[in-house]
Amino acid sequence: MKGPDRTPAPGHVSAHVAVPAAVPAAVAVPAAVAVPAAVAVPAAVPGSARYPSSTVPELQLRNDDYRRPLATALERLGVGPGWRCADVGAGSGDVSIALAAIVGREGRVYAVDSDPAARDEVAAAAAAAGEAQVIAVTQVAEELVLPETVELAFCRFLLLHVLDPAAVLARMAGLLAPGGHLVAQEPITTAGRVGGTALSMPGARHPDVGALLPGLVGGAGLVLLDAWAEAPAGAGPGPVASYLEDLTGVDPGDDAVVLPPLVTVIARRPS
């Protein structure tokens, strides 16, 4: 989303509320990642004893109502210094930069996006943040290849725009080292509401792919560890209304707003 980073593709609610889309990336390498997009969702889910705890700080994602589910997933997995990560559909690199701050100089983050312009944007953001281990790759998600395996492969608002979500997940699974983890976050667009009217995103190929996401990871040869959905809601002036207005250009006024639920899945490649 561009305003809130990781912009979503053009869409609309009823006859007048539009939901936009985005493209992501970071430093330079070859090839191109499918156009990722965005709609958003926040809130945290209590940690689980199944996952090691770590000191993952609150992610500094600009105006991002959906950052908490990601912070929760990273904390559960114990992401920390030295991890190698791939942010697929990185856009302007907000998540890539946040990951780089967590994995440190010993780690590495590949920011992959299909838009060549995103590479320069991510490189500039990485330089400004002082994060040297962010490598920008221009590559479409369906042809995803990296020079090494990673411990974490991540995507958000990507699968709703690609031609074949299952094929992209299989590519991402192929990046993982044995025991590595995938975290994917995708919306159920039509479950969002403005004044009781369902949201839509005509520009997205799979606007409700989040509803299928928990089942898709098994087809990619991964073991599903956890899955949940979160949807920010509000009425009148506030962060939820502002977020919707940033995405669509329409002020919902005093109407009740429920942003599209964002489904988060955590999966592991068998050792």
C-alpha cells in the first residue's frame, strides 16, 4: 500500500468505495515478483507455547493497521539475528527493512518484487535505515529463485494478484531450508464492510484467497502450524477510517467500517 505502504489494487465498495493495490522490493539482484497488493488487518494473537519466544520489537510499519499479526508470527517463530529471509512482493520494502532490523548484520533479507522501480525504492530505504543486508531482487513470484535457501519466506497481499497462488506458494516453499518457515498473509476482501456494504476488489484475481490459504500450504508440501484471521473495525474518525480513506480516497464518515479480515498462516518445511 503506498500511503500505508503495501498498496492494494483498484477496487471498490458498493458503487463508491475503492480498494487500491501495491507492488514491493530492496538492493539489487536479478529477475521479477508478482504484483503484491494490499488491504489490511491488525491486532495480536496471544503467543503459543508451541513457538519459542523472542524479543521481536513492535514493527515500524508506516500507518499499517495489519502489522500486529506479522509481529505475532515472527515472535512465535523466534526470528532473530542471523536469519535469512525472503520478503516476496516486497513493494517499497517496509517489511524487508523491519526484518533486516531483526536479523541484524549477520542475517540477510531478499526483497523480491516484479516492479523494477521498487528495487531502487527499497535500496534507498535500506540505506536510510542503515540496514546493509537487504538485497533487492526483481522477479515474478511464479519464477522465484534465490542464490541460497532461507529460514523464513514471507508474503502479504501478494497471492490475491498472482495468476496461480498454489504455484507461488510452491516456489516459496522451495526457497526454505529444511525446518524453515513460511508466513503468508492474505485478505478475505468481500468480508470487509463499510456501512454494512461488502467491499470488493475488481482488480484482484483472487480477492478472497485468504479463505483458502490454510488449505493451500499443504499442497505446497508444508506442514501447517497455525492460522488465524484478524480484522480491524471502527466507526467515525479514527485509524480504521483513515486507513480506508488512504486506500480508497473515500471518507466513510460515521459509517461503521470493518476492514477485510487478514488471514495469517504459519507453516514449516519438514526437516
